[in-house]
Amino acid sequence: MINRISFILNVFLALTLAAVLLLSFKGDETTKGTGFPALPQTIRSINLNKEYSFCGERFPLNNFDVRQRLDAELLRNVYFHSSTILAIKRANALFPIIEPILKEEGVPEDLKYLAVAESNLSNAVSPAGARGVWQFMKSAAEQYGLEVNDEVDERYHLEKATRAACRYLRQQKELLGSWILAAAAYNGGPTRIYAEMKNQRARSFFDLNLAAEETMRYPFRIVALKEVMQNPEYYEYHIEKDHLYEPLPPYKVVKIDGPIASWADFAAEHGISYRMLKLYNPWLVNHKLTNKARKTYEVRIPK
């Protein structure tokens, strides 16, 4: 008798708990009792019945291989929630800086999505040593005019690194004939792409069969990121405007043409913290600046 009563009570408690959970998440716009919006998740396949392009160059979706590879990258990025939502938030802060530079340099605006693919719009450091939003290796950075040493690393200077990336990509487009191939070269190296195009008698990136899986996926990943970032709500990324990251608050520029014994002291003299100095000037990678060449640097100081 006692076991039967215990069983009935357990069933009653289980049903009660299920009912509470059901009511708590019953398609309302807010999660009851918390005041916070509900976070529904609908997992669905991607509709590919539209045109996908990069820098005005169409992806030939009548090719089953191209279609399946694009589908795979769309699925990976649409459902890579934390990374994708961070990219959307950061884009609000960084794209207004990147876009005018792309225009001034005469390259397509779609190239901004290459920066998303490279670093998710952060000052990342790769295992191979590439750094910054555009992920330049040291040799390439110096080749395209960026200063890289123990005290200054302009791979972290967004404006200068963006201009260097524009020059690199424009050069590769002239060499290889398309922006899609230029993007592939950014990832896999122009020498390798050029050689494989010749060896395989390939007419476009989509004809290539490369051993490097990352490079094979790279243009597809860029276009997938472009698609979800241009249409976030279609893919159920609902981000309130005040949740987006903002550009750096206003600042003034102080020109430095000599050595700085301590950036911490410099920051204190200007009424800011060392942390703020580094946030506004991430290309300052040491606690001091020797500056034997007496170069002029523009240091940003928050107002």
C-alpha cells in the first residue's frame, strides 16, 4: 500500500513538473517569471534557392559540388551561435571603419567579410603567428608596409592593416583574375593557387581540387558569413540595437616623435589608465617605445 501511494505521488509530481515547464516555455515572447526574452531555437536546413555571390562573382549552384559545399558552410555558421552573434555585434563597431577604407582603396565592400572569416573581427593570434583582424603573418605585413617589431605591431592597427589587406587582395586579383581566387590566395598563398590552377587546367576556383581543406572551404565560408550577417533575423538571430557593440568613444590624437620610457606613466599623465591606452592603441605591444628612428606615431587618447 505504501509503495502504491509513493508511486502515485511520484507520478503526480512528475506531471506537475512537466506542466510547469510547458507553461514556462509556451511560445510566449518572454520567459514567464524572469522578465527575459525567450530564446527559441528552430533547427532547419538552409534554402539555397537564391543567388549567392562574392564581390559580384556568382557561385554556380547548378553544380552539385558547389551547392553542397556552400550548404555545409551555411549550416556550420548559422548554427555556430556564439561565434556568429559575436561577429554581428562586432561588425557594428568595426565595419564603419573598414568600409570607407575599402571604398577609398577601390576594392569591393564584400571583402569586409574576409576579415570576419579570418579573425571574427578580433585581434586574434593564430597558432602559426598571424595576428590582428586581418591575420597578417610578419613577413607579409612588412611586405605591405606594416611595422612589426617588439614595440610596435601595426597588424593590430585596424586602419593600416585594412589598407595593407586591400593592396594584397587587389594584387592577387590582378594576378589570378577573380576576387574569389584572390580570397583563396589570402588563405592558401598565391603561389600555391596559381600553380594548381595551371597544373589542373582550372578555369575558376570551383574547378580546383586542393589538398588543403581549409582553403577549399574558405570562399564558401566567407559567403556563408556574408549571408547570415546580412540577414540575421531570417536565421533567428534577434539582437537588440543596444546590444550591438559601438565604435570606440571619441578620442584625441597625440603625436609622438621620440622615445617613451613608460606607457603607464604616459597614460597617467593624460588622465587615463594603461588599459584604456592599450584598448585605443592595440598596436603598442610593449610597455615602452624606444623609437631610435624618431618616427612620428599618432597615439589615441580617450576624451
